[in-house]
Amino acid sequence: MNQLSDRINNLSTSATLAMAAKARELRAEGKDIIGLSLGEPDFNTPDFVKDAAIQAVNDNYNSYTPVDGYGELKDAIITKFKRDNNLDYTRTQIVVSTGAKQALFNIASVMLNPGDEVILPCPYWVSYSDIVKLQEGVPVEVKTDIKNDFKMTADQLRAAITPKTKMIWYSSPCNPSGSVYSKAELRALADVLQDHPNIYVVSDEIYEHINFIGGHYSMANFEDMYNRTITVNGVSKAFAMTGWRIGYIGAPETIARACNKIQGQVTSGANCIAQRAVISALEADPSRIQYMVDEFKERRKLILGLLDDIDGFITNEPEGAFYVFPNVSAYFGKTIKGKTINNASDMAMFLLEAANVATVTGEAFGNPNCIRISYAASQEQIIEAIRRIKTALG
Ligand code: PMP
Ligand code: GLU
């Protein structure tokens, strides 16, 4: 007898979290593993945010919060959306969740009926397809080209739309490619959607501040897209707050209300202390976190230079986030140190075993030719990791 539901049996384990767990396990066995698998800033949460959390504990913030978030936090989110994105939202359009991941889960739960299609430009963030499948939605992968910086074109979008298309989900800056959609590129996609007024867009902007080219544009900035765009954001990446678990959306009111309803039955809302701390994070001027962005930019330059030196790794220049996504297919079919590498998963496993470096297979992101390397690690670790990879492959 199978104890578990078909739903859970059909769900993949998160490849990013699985690789991080595997690296942790090997480290516990005494192996010197360099972890470049997890998309997690290696900085501490800024002191001014930690102080706000300590204050909240001392001020006895210990009760249930409003299910969709404290009013003051919603006001800080509204201020942030206006200041950074020139987007106007009201309190009834904001929902605070336990990470952007839960925000995405909420959206899928409240918007998808079985069989509804969700267009995912590939590579996409690892959890999108499984969150969609969990609601019996159908992920529709649109393969993009490294020559176009892994961005979906208007023609590709047009070709992927069917009468069942409900939504498009993308991240910009993109995890895992680091690509940033320009205003013109988003406009071209929005133009295609003019013929399809019932299709919604989920714009995941969690890496907004980790942008090396300047110029972040939101789909909701277009007046004709505002009422059918859900803007997803959070503090995990920009404020080095992955464990605090706070994300949020700005959305059409009906969708926000539905997300509130589902949280009311599932979590009762996000953690109270974390919510208070995030008020101070979002009220702060983004210049206060610039030192982290500057360091990521240095590391990007470093890792791109080092990867350039590895035969058969083809890498585009990421414009944001903290990942590189090299195409490693030149190695497929080759046997190195007795191990045959037939795909990206073999390559990630080979690098873990032969170089003691944890990366993530591109297959998890819908691109089986690439691996994802996170450079949210110190420059010393990056130098040593790429040296090991080069030696192992050499
Ligand atoms: N979206 C993207 C693109 C991500 O990389 C992540 C990373 N965790 C998330 C959403 C979820 O972030 P969190 O739940 O930590 O807010
Ligand atoms: N988003 C991060 C990543 O892609 C964290 C892991 C996760 O949430 O799955 O590595």
C-alpha cells in the first residue's frame, strides 16, 4: 500500500536544496566541499535590520499578525514599490508571505485550474514547474538561446500561446541565467499579449537590486499590463535574509484577496518578528545594501575570467543575480577519470565527486546542456573552486 499521494509522488525534490543537503552531508563526512550550489548570499543580515528584530522581540510582538501582513509592513512595501519601481499599490493589493516561494505557491493555487498552461521561458527557476504541477497546471517550456542571453523573444511567446494559456512566469534578473529583460524586450512581450487579454504575468523580481547594468523594469510598469501582472519580490537575496522567510506580492485586488484567503487556511501569516525587521529593511534606502551588490559584481568579473580558461565551458555575461550558467555540452559523451559524462546531471555529479565542488544541474532549470554555478561565495572560494574544476576536467 502506498502511504503517499500521487501528488507528492509526482513532485520532484528541489534540486538546489537537494544539492546543498548533499554537500552538507559530504562535509559532515570530512570532505572539503566548496558549495556553489545554493542561491544564498554569504553576507550577514545588515545590523540595522537585526536591531529592528531585537526591538520587536523586546516590544512583545508575539501574537498572530494579520494574515496578509502587518499594515505598517504593507505601507513599507507600498513605499518601496513606488520608490524603486514607480508602481502604485494600495494595502489591499499587497500580501506578505513566508518567502517569495510561498507567494508563488499561493498564486498557482488561487489561479490555476487543472490543465491550465503556464509558459516558462527556459531556463527558469527550479521550483516554478513543480509549483505549477502541484496545482495540476501544465508547464510549457520555451527554450531560449544563449545567443539571446537566454531571453524569450516575442515570436517565441506568440508560438507558445494556446487557448489553455493562463499565465507566463519569469524572473528578471533571472535565476539561473542572470539575464535582465530591458524595457523594450518586455514591451515586445506585452505587445504579443494585447491579443490575449486573459493571460496573466508573474514577474519575479527578487533579484531586482542585484543588477550590474542598472535599469530594472517591471512588467506592471506598462499601464496596459498593470491589471494582469503579479509582481513578486522578497528580502532573501538583496538583504541576505534567506532564513527569515519573508516575500510579498503586489497584485490585482481579487488575486491578493484570494492569496490572503489561502494563507488564512494554511499558515495564518508570516512570522511576526521577521515582518517587523523587514519594515526597516524596506524603508531603508537601497544604497545601504550597495556594498553587497558591489562585491557580487567583483565576483562576477572574477568567475567569468576564470571560466574563460576552461575549455568547453560556454558562458554568457550575466547582468544580474549571482549565478553563471555555462553550457557544458562539449563534454557530453566523454569519459574522464573513468566517469562518463552524458548530461548536465552527470557533470554536476562529476564535479562534486572529482573536484569537491557543488553546482546544480541545468536540467532542474529546464536546460540539460548547462550547469548553474552560484558565486555567492568568497573570492578565495571561487578561485579555489574553479581551479579544482579545471584540474578535474583537465
Ligand atoms: N524566486 C527566485 C527566482 C529565487 O531564486 C528564489 C530563491 N530562493 C525565490 C523566488 C524564493 O525566494 P524566498 O522564498 O527565499 O523568498
Ligand atoms: N533560490 C535559491 C536557489 O535557487 C535557494 C534555494 C531554493 O529556494 O530552492 O538556489
